[in-house]
Amino acid sequence: MAKKVISLSVDEHVHDEYKTICEKKGLIVSRQFENLMIDEIKKSKESKN
């Protein structure tokens, strides 16, 4: 699957804290956001059924 580069605007403090959490857990911020989007897509499809 091809990857698409996007730009997001978030509160600097929120980003810094979340990035620190991800680093401690060995996670990648962009992958976590992708997982969030996947979960929301699944929820949306489930609610339509």
C-alpha cells in the first residue's frame, strides 16, 4: 500500500508529550495516528450496518 504524506496542526505541548510517550513505548507517532484512523473507519462502517 502506498503511503501519503500529510500535514497536521496540533498543539505543540500535546505533540511533545505524545511523542515522548511513543518514544518510551517504542512506537511511531505517524503509525499511531494511522491506527486511530483505521479504528475510526471500522467504527464508521460498523455503525452503518
